[in-house]
Amino acid sequence: KAGVTQTPRYLIKTRGQQVTLSCSPISGHRSVSWYQQTPGQGLQFLFEYFSETQRNKGNFPGRFSGRQFSNSRSEMNVSTLELGDSALYLCASRTGSNEAFFGQGTRLTVV
Amino acid sequence: AQTVTQSQPEMSVQEAETVTLSCTYDTSESDYYLFWYKQPPSRQMILVIRQEAYKQQNATENRFSVNFQKAAKSFSLKISDSQLGDAAMYFCAYRRGSARQLTFGSGTQLTVLP
């Protein structure tokens, strides 16, 4: 069974631009969560989608948004990028009350 | 709000020896789950072990075991017979029973010395 797939693995963007990251969950998993990992703030929850609906959102500005498609694939978008948005973005999928399985992340660098 | 604290930023252990990583958490919930995740240089978070709060028995997965002290809100990870491949950042995480988000600690960087 394939794991959680995140694309792209690396991104370099300029301040002010926008970016879209993609996450394909494990087959059969309908819940997808996104986390931001930085050296200063650690791992922080961004949002979670289930059956195409956002179920929960962390404490991030509105520039961070996401969506989920009918096949459970999810995208997150960051608009008007700031230097502080440079981070590793991790996606996790799960089914039911089971544990979350993570992808390898997308390393975003904003210059 | 729930918080998870890992007070050891770095730990080291000799190969084949045993090491214990500490984690404390704060919650007023009775239904919750605790996890240890490992993040090697590849950056992928890998689940090491999981503990349900309602279970009194400590979880064990091969060389990995936990010491779950519910009253003290402590959840430590013991790695026995440490191997070079165990070197990684280890994160303790909490999830409220009905929730889907994880709250992570700040991590402990484990070095295994040959």
C-alpha cells in the first residue's frame, strides 16, 4: 500500500508570491491534516479536512488555506508569502480513530 | 489548552544500551491518546508507539516501550538495545479522543554512538 505522498518535495518562492502544495493520502484514508514545522515554533497544526470539509483549523492567518477533493487528495495554499513562511510542511492521513501517517513533507523556502 | 513538554533537547546513547526519553503533558480530558513519533534525516514522521489513556498497561513495540503515568501526566519512551538506525528526532504527541489534530512536544534529538 502506498504511503502519503507530498509534492513537490522542495520549493523556492519569492516574497509576495503564492504557493500550492499537494498531498495524496493513503488509499482509503479520508482525513488529511496539515502541519507546519519550523525550528522556532516546532510542529504546529494548520488544518484538517474530512470528506471535502474543513473540520478544524489552527491559529494561522487567512493567507493559509486548503481544500480536499472527492478522491481525498488535499492541497494547501499560501498567498502573499512572507519570509517566515519558510518551513517544512507535513501532511498526514488517517482513518477513523487510528494514528496519523505522515508524508515526507514539502520544504518551502521563501526568499 | 493541551501542552506537551519534552525537557531534553538532546540525548545520546551508546549502541546496544538503553535510553529513556521524557515527556509530560497537561490536559483536563479523560479520553486521549499519546504517541511517540520518530523523524530521521529523511524528515518523514514515523509512528513509534501509541498509548490509549484508558489502558493501564504500558504499550510495547519490540525494543520500544513506554512508561505511562497517568496521574503524573508523564509518558516516557524507553529504547532498549539501541541501534544506529534509532538516531533521529523523537517527538511526543497528544491527541484528544474525539479530535483529529496532534499537539507535539518540541522534540528530543537522539544520537546513537557506535
